[in-house]
Amino acid sequence: MGMETWIFLAIVAAVIVWVVAIYNGLVTFRNRFKNAFAQIDVQLKRRYDLIPNLIETAKGYIAHERGTLEAVTKARNAALAAAQAASADPGNPAAMQGLAQAEGALTGVLGRLFAVAEAYPDLKANQNMLALQEELTSTENKVGFARQGYNDSVMEYNIKRESFPNNIFAGMFGFGAAELLQATESAEERKAIQVKF
């Protein structure tokens, strides 16, 4: 073989190594944001598990507020379904938007439940209700931290994916853009969930 053949083979090998490095980098960043979403998922499941206990505790005290209790149950089930869809495909724009909307609705109805509970002194003093409220507040904080970690990972992935020359190969290899998980509840709804007993 001539010198030209060796040079050509060296160039081809260098290009292959370069493309493999780009591909592996994209895989790494995609897996980071998927792992970050898994951390959100753990906290959301904890939140969803606390809500039935909260409803059960409140039921005996505010039985005539059945509409509020049913709204919380309905919003919890919708948020659980949205979380399962998002967990199946983290970063999918439709799934992330659906989850954000469902979580915003759940936060809103939980705020209404806590506002209604304020009118019942026995419920406010109930140790189970106090413990559940504390656990829920703690879980809300953990969800917020996990969401920040997820959004940071998505941002890194999207920057890597959109940077040249990665953007050329990202499209070829099927690395689509990932969606941030935004909080959709209003400032008033965020404040409402923090009602203290």
C-alpha cells in the first residue's frame, strides 16, 4: 500500500472516532436528564402516596366539603397518569407539558383543601393532619430541587445537541430536543399550598 492509502485510512479512522465521540457524548447527556427525571419521579410518587392519607384524615372533619375532596382525588389521579406518561419518555415536550399542567392543577386543589381545612380547628389540631402536611411540604421542596436538577440536565443536553457539529449528527441519530419541566401554578397557588396548621 502506498502512502496515500495510509493517509486516507488514517483520515477515515479519525472521522469515525470523532463521530463516535459525538454520538457517545449525546448519549451521555440524554441519560443524565433521564436520570434527573427519575429523581423527580420518585418524589412525585411519594407525593401521590401521601394525598390519599391526607384525604382520609380530612374526610371525617369536612365530610360536607365532598366536592373539594373529590377534586383533590381527581387531580391526584390526573397528575399520576401524567407522571407515568412523562416517566415513559422523559424530555418529550407533550409529556412534560402535560405533567406540568397536571401538577399545577393538583397544587391548586391541594391549596383549596388546606384553605377549607383552616375553618376546622379540630382538623388543624389533628396530629395525623399536621404530620401529613409536614411530609407534603417536605416532598414539595424535594420535587422543586429535583425539577431544578432535571432542567439543568435538559439544558446541558439541548446545548450539546444544538452546538455545531453535534447538531448535524443529532438529527441523523435521532436525538430530539428535550423539554424543560416548568412549574405552571400561579404565585397564588404556590402560596396556598404552604398553609400552616
